Amino acid sequence: MAYGAHHSPFPSPHPDLGLARNCAQCLGWGTVVTRDGDHELCRTCQPDQGDGESGLRSAS
């Protein structure tokens, strides 16, 4: 039997914790939770990922 974390079917944002360390917006996490409950990269301390979207969108 294998043990470990279950893999989510949705990709999660991977913040740079070095950049997030002293951020007052995300409190050092590098991500924030939107009103819809989605996690997205903090716009204050995390660089733009180049695609115009910085986070995870929920599936409809």
C-alpha cells in the first residue's frame, strides 16, 4: 500500500516563498484566496507568469 498526499486534478500556483517572505498582502504565503475560493498568486510579491493570468481558475 502506498502512502502520501493525494494529487489534485487542478494545477496549483507555486509561489516563490523568498519573494513572499515579508509581504503584507499574503502574509508570506505567496498566494491569496479569492472571493470564489480559488487560490492565486499574490499580485503584490509574485512576478507575472507571462500569460496574463496569475492563478488557478475553477472548472465550470
